[in-house]
Amino acid sequence: MSAVLPPVTTHAQVLELLDSVTDPEIPTVSIGDLGIIRDVEVHHLGQEIHVVITITPTYSGCPATRVIEASIRNTVERAGIQKVVIKNRLQPAWTTDWITERGRQRLLEAGISPPACCVAHSIPDDTNVACPYCQSHNTLVLSQFGSTPCKALWHCRDCLEPFDYFKPH
Amino acid sequence: MNNALNIDQARFEQLLRLGDNALILGHRLSEWSADAPVLEEDIALTNVALDLIGHARLWLTAAGQAEGQGRSEDDLAYLRDVRDWRNLHLVELPNGDFARTMVRQFFFDSYHLLLLEGLACGHDAEIAGIANKAAKEVRYHLRHSRNWVIRLGDGTEESHARMQRALDDCAPCVPELFEADQIYLDLESLNIVPEIKLLKSEWELKVNGVLAEATLQMPEILSAHSGGRQGLHGEHLGYLLAEMQFLQRAYPGASW
């Protein structure tokens, strides 16, 4: 951890840095893969580097939002950036359509079934949810609300395991 | 234009109304925490509460900015007395049994979603942005409360009777949803809020459809509550605020 890292100076390096910031509720998925980061600006002001990061909250009341902001700030400041400004953007509203392919894969690996449909092209429809453990589509919703605002609680009728489903949003 | 207030004051009032409904109902639902009939419902009701409290934070922050007196979301939530609250009577109604909570929620969700969808198409970019985000969450709330209304209404003799009683309790709060004062009409003329007549007819159409499926009857409304948006409340709100505001009243400025 204490190895001296080369200084972060470019846009690509800041993005790479942010890749290590994860959602505290789903620690295997980066906030970039969840579509939370909307914009990154890097400004060189004399010797100083200032970074402006625009993020979008997932759910309005999600307590993870503040934790994510704090982790972004810590991560970027620890890399030697002199000033970090975090902006919140509500519009356009966050959607699960912005979760990347890698993000979906990581959700699956964490035992969370990724959204079964693209919200922009259809009315959210939960009829085709696959079990993350045995891939069966013989599944049943137990509750529309789960352990976090973004998830619903499902049950697999084949392997009988309960599982989390990331709701299309 | 013969406006009752200038546009900033009207926006402030409207933002308070939106924020106060969300916060008061969010608080009511949070009272179910660790007390719901089954674990899944405990999680569902508190998730809905969390969404609503999230909306309240956005609305009240915007209200404080519209007012321009430097009041924060916390100042507005914790330091206003009962007459300064702008919420509807429906949301301050005590939880009662699970049937009452679900009918109250179904009435409010149906109204809330139509209102937010209207605001999201309105001409005020800030209000439209928050409304658009909130509407996505409220669609899940409505799906949840609607399913329960049908399941319990068209359920056992006991659940049906309780649901019918809950309708009787909540019905007097319905006319207030569609009252429009001068502030609302001014904002309506600026296309910031949806047309109240349209809101009412769509609400009735949707709610009556679900009640029919649930084999429930909307009771005749003989006397109705009114004036929540102007700060006139029932006996219940004061008790709710006493609990919700206790910490900041007893230890001003406390934080963690």
C-alpha cells in the first residue's frame, strides 16, 4: 500500500483511480461500472491539479451516496490531487441502463442478478429474471424491496436459493 | 398577471408542499420499522420511507434555496412548528393497522405518481428534474401498495372488512388532494404544475379500477379535511413532529 505511485496528472489516470472506488453495499462493483460517474474534468493550474467529478445519485434516499462521495474524495486526494470538487447531477436521472457489461458480470459474480431489461426501450418487466447461481429462469419474486433500495428479493424454484435482483430503474 | 405571490414565493410554497408530504409520510412509514406483520413488509415499508425521505431532502433543499433566507433542509425539517407545515391530512393520518397503512399509501402513491409525472413535464427545470427522478421510485411504491389493496380487498372476510374500514378512514382526506389555491393556479398557468382537473379525473379512473378489482367500495364522503397546504392540520401532526423534531429541539445543532 505504501509504494510510491507515479503522480496522477491525466484524465485517464483519474478514471483509473476511480475504478478502485466501489459501492459500499456492493463492494465488487466500481462506481464507474454502476454508471454513477457522469463526468471528470482535470484542470492544471500552475503546479496544482484540480479535479471536478460529476456524479449522479442512484436512489434519492440511498445512504451509500454520502459514503461514495467520501471515498471518491479520499481516493483522489491520496493520489496527490490538490483540490477535488464533487458535483451532483440529477438530470438525466440515473438508470440501470448505464451499468456496464463488466458491471453486470461482477453483479452476477456477487450473487446479484443484473437487471433483466433495458429501461429506455421497454416498460420494466420482471418476467425473465435468471437465478445467479443456477441460471434457471424458474424464479419467483418474494418482495419488490430488498436489502438495499436498488434490489428486490427473489427465490429460485429450481435450486431453491433466495437471491437479490438488481431492479431495472 | 394577477398573482397572489411572486413566482419565487409561489415556488417556495410548492416546494415545501412536495417536501412536507414526502417527509411526513416517510416518517409515518418508518414507524413500522421492526413492527411490520412480516419481514418482507418491514423491509418494503422502510425502503419506501427511505425513498420518500430522500425526496424530502431534495425538495426541502430546493425550497430553502428558493426562499433565499439561508435555511437548510434540516432547518426546514426540524425547526418549523405545526402551522408552518404544508403537508396533506392524508399523510399525517396515523398508521392504524396494516390495511389503513396500505389504503393511505395507495391513495397517496396514485396521486403522487400522477403529480410527479406532470411536474416532470413542466416548465421549471429544477422541479422537473427532481420529479423525474422521484417518479421512477414512486412507480415501485404504487405497484406495491396496489398489489396489497387487491390482495387484501379480494381476500378473506376479515381482510376485506379491514380494508373497507380503512377506506372509510382515508376517504375524508381525498378531496384535499385536488384542492387548488391561488398559489397552485398561478403555477398551473405557468405550466409548472399539472392541471388539477386532469389530475383528479385520472386519479379517480385509476383508483376506481383497482378498488373494483379489490371488490371494495369507495364510501360516500360526507365531510372532508381541508387546508393542510395552508398549515391547518389535524390533531395528529403535532405529536408526530414532537417525536421527529425532539433531538434538534432538545439539543440544538446536534450532529454526528
